[in-house]
Amino acid sequence: MFPELDPLLHSELRLAVMSILIGVESADFSFLREQTGATAGNLSVGLEKLAAAGYIKIEKTFRGKMPRTLCRITPQGTQAFQEYVDVLKGYLKI
């Protein structure tokens, strides 16, 4: 029997966001939208779900007068991502 994959990370968009954030200190909303090709609305919903689970931290700031949304992966998010990858490797027998 195969272990269950984390359903929160099994979404293409949320998995893409986590894959980006695992390799950087932080990323802003515009960068994540550009990299994932997601609409602003879909990305916003996905980020909120990840934040509600404690996988990422969202910080709203300003750059001059322009609002800026920064996202960082949390230790809990790093652990969840690594567990997801490990389970997936088991599926692939790597």
C-alpha cells in the first residue's frame, strides 16, 4: 500500500509555489505569478491555503507607495515538502 500524498501539496500550483520557495529566501507575488503562469486570483487563493496550513508566511509590505507581498517557506513547510518528495520517490521506487 502506498502512503497518501499530502493533498495540499498535490495541487499543481501549490506544488510549484513550494518548489520555488524551497530554493530561495523569499519571493514576491509578481515573481511567483510569472514563474507559475497562474492568474493573480488563483495564486492568491493558493498562497492563502499554504499560509493557513503554516507552510508559508506571507508578509505584506510596501516598496515606495506600491504594495508588495513577500512569501517565505516555513520550517513546517520545508518538512512537509520534503516528506511529499520522499513519498513520491517511494511511488517511483527511486
